[in-house]
Amino acid sequence: MIEIKKLSKYYGKSRGIIDLDLKVEQGEVFGFIGPNGAGKSTTIRLLLSLIYPTSGTAYINGMDCIHESKKLKHILGYVPSEVNYYDDMKVIDLFHYSSKFYNKDCAARIENISGRLGLDTTKKINDLSYGNKKKVAIVQALLHEPEVLIFDEPTSGLDPLIQNEFFEILKEEKKKGTTILFSSHILSEVQKVCDRVAIIKDGKILNIEQIETLRKNKFRQVEIYYNGNISIGEYQTMKIKNLSETENTLSFLYTGNIHQLLIKLAEEKGIENISIEEPSLEDIFIHYYSERGGIK
Amino acid sequence: MKNLLVREIKKNFKSFLIWLIILVAINACMFAAFEATSEMAKNTEAMLAQYPEAFVKALSLDKFDMTNILHYYASRSYIIITLFGSIYAVMLSACILSKEESERTVEFLVSKPITRHEIVSAKYLCVVLYTVLFNVLFSISNFLFMQIFKTNDFGIEPFLLISLGGFLIHIIFASICFLLSVFITKTKAIISVSFGVVFVTYFFSILASVEEKMSFFKYLSPFSYYNTEDLVVNSTINGSYLIVSIALIIISIGLSYFSYSRKNITA
């Protein structure tokens, strides 16, 4: 379980995160999404005690992230967004070095995960591509079977097949009851695995939602292709967001009653085609942004 | 912590061996010229006349009996060995901690179950270990060379003092540069600064010995704390400087622990 209370971090006068409150339940896969510079990495760095908070507290499985950091890291696995390891080492040497910190024999686990990700452990780290270094990061985070996993954009650099295998591994971890904090700016991958998601912007959490709620709410992405006159002005008075009009196409995110929309559409004579879809998380994301401070 | 210490020992072994072999070889070459110098020294005045006066004064050549191999070592090799030994010591100590940040591997290290204090301890212990080993092995080789090339017997006590003096200079520089590397983490920058510290203080020691008016510079240079005249000719070690040295080492390491455990690692 991860519990963050009123956590703030300032770098001099510049903002890192402000009064962040967050609770990730035991065994939950929690998405953490936001644009670059929103404060995702700052939060993760605070959890890992790479940096210290200006104020507030953070606990993982009841252990203080600052004062019980060593004890806590026995049960923590971390995949950083940028992967840097000792160039003079072979992959397997790094894994052995990593295992020794936990006083655990992790050989079988290393072999299993490396095999699934297609990682050649006999190579020197210096000779690896970015994608392969990312695989090294994943294996070294998982090898000691941690109770809590923190991923900071883990899939960047991985090809689609390996990404799928990674998500499979993640699902297995979830089944085992591992708590996972999954930071990303790719919403579709958060959608794939997470139970809940926090949207962060400018160092503050805009909203925390169940992925299912986000999907099941009545938001619909509507596209109207018309070839005559339609009453565009009337749509603007309805519960819509992100209205855009391009070459005989009207598109918007509809947040109101779907029945009312259908009645309105039935009245239109100039409609040539229509598409009503479940919105992508991107569209919902834009909706939250525009609602709470605008898109910058 | 043991895991990190073992890793550092393995990682830094090769450079340790190279530096040791090179400095032992330089020392051997210097000793090879002892016999000829010793012959010349029978006419000391003629030999000293070959050198500029300031040079003679700077290296205290007028104080040494060049027929004694320990005095020969003290006047010819000691400063070169101590200077190069200091460069080895600062290269090791200045990079051992900062490299984790400059190469951005610190994120991996800090995510493992190890405290910041343990990181500092393992890294500094490795520096101490190699500095001690370097000085012990160098001193043994030095002793053996002296036994091989000597024409007269030399005193064991001044030999031990000069060996201790070299070690203390190395460990002072290593500790100061270790502290600096907590704040200056870019490899190029910290190496430049560390070399600067060694060479500037070496320059201070020369100034202090050449010019009476500038003798206060000796307080700023570890090279002056353990000069060959005291160690070999007078067979003493200055107690006040010893206290200053120990204080410098303790303060540097104390501040390293304090600062490193509080710093935000943003690499």
C-alpha cells in the first residue's frame, strides 16, 4: 500500500509537486498519468528517497519512505524512465550484484523473466540497445519478488511483442497481490492494466478515477458528417466538450443524456453519416484538463 | 554495504595496480642512479653547484647526505612519489562517489536496500583500503630497493616516518576531494578541481620553502606538513601538523556523510 499525504516538493522556488494526496491500495494497479513536467517523476523520486520532501509524508506498506528507506527497499522494485547501468558489467553480473543486496538467490527468477523478455544476459551492458536496457531494468526490478512495484514509463523502447509480454508479467504480479504504481503518459497502456488512475498536472492531482468509471461514464465521442445545413449553434448549448468543426464534420465529446442527443440528431436533415464512440482516455484526459485549468 | 565494497574493490583494482607498478618502476629507476650520485656526492659542493640555488633550497638538498640512500630517496624521489601518489589518491576518491551521479547509476543504487551512510562508508573504505595498500606495498618495495642499492646502512625510524608522511599526505587529499565530490558530481569538473587542489598546495609548499616572506603558505599545504627535512634529517614528525591532518580528515569525512545523506539526488 502506498500512502502519500500533503506531499510537497519545491526545487528552490520552482514547483515539483504541491500538497499531493494519494492512496494506492494493497494489490492495486494504480495509473499515474500526466504530461512531461507534471510531477510524476518527482513523486516517484520522493517515494524512493532520491530526493527529500519540502513537506508532507509518504509511506509504503506502513514504512516511512525517508526514515525506513532501507527496510522498505527490500520489498520494493523500481523501473526508472531512463535506464543507466554500469557499462563495464555483463547483464548477468548486474543481476547477481542486484540480488546480493536482497541476500536472496534469484537465479531462477532472473532466468525466467529474462527468457520471457528475450534478454541475452551474457552481453555487456555497454553493448545493449535502449530497449534491451529497459528489459534489464524490468528484470532487476522484479528479481527479488517485491511486494510493491514502481514503474516510471516502463514500456518506452520495448517493441510491441515484448510490451505484451511485459503486460502479461504485470498481470501475474497483480494476481499475486503486488501493489503497482504505473506512471506513464501513454494512456492506452494505463487503460490496459490499471484499476484506478490519477491525473496529474502542474504538480497537483486533478482527479482520481476508477478506469471502469472513466470508461462507463456517459461520455461519448460524437462525429457528425453533414452535407447540408445543420444547426451547429444548438449543439453548443448542449452538454458537450472539445467541439471542433472541420470540412463538413462536427466532432465533440458529449457528456449529457444520450436520449436527448438522439432526438436532436433525428431532427437534422443534412446529416450524411454519424459516428458515436466510446471516447479514448486521451479525450477524457483533455476533458479534465480543459475543465480544471485549461490545456497548456 | 559489503556488496558495494566488494564491487568497488574489484572495479578499482586494475587502476590501483597500474599506478603502483608505474610508481615502483620510477622509484627503481631513481635508485639505479644512486651509486653514481653517491660517488659525486663525495664532492658535495661541486654537485650542489650544478643546481640553481632556489632549487637546492626548495628541495633542501643542502641538508642531505647524498651518500645515504634514505637521504637520497628523500631528496630525489619522495616528492615525485608523493605528488603522483596524491594524484592517484584524488582520482580514486574524487570519482568513486560522483561517478554514480555523473553516469546516472545512482538511481539504481539508491533503489536497493542500502542507506546513504552505507554508500559513503563503502566508497570511502575502498579509498582508504587502496591508499593504505598502495603505501604499504610501495614502502615494502622501497625498503627492498634501499637494501639492494645501499652503500651504507640507513635508519629504520626515519624510513618509517617518511613512509607515514607520504601516506598521510595521500589520505588528506583523498578525504578532501571525496568531500568535494559530494558537491561537484561532473567527472571532468571534479577531476580538474582535485588536480587543482594537489598542484596548488604543492606550489604553496615550494613557495613556503623558497621565500621566507611566504613561509605562511606552509600551513596551507599538506606537502609542507611532512617535509623530508623533518622526517629524515631530524627524524621527527610535527605533532601539531599531525593533529591538523587528523582534524582535516575527520572533518572532510564527517561533512561527506552529513552532506551526502541530505542531498537531493537529481541525476
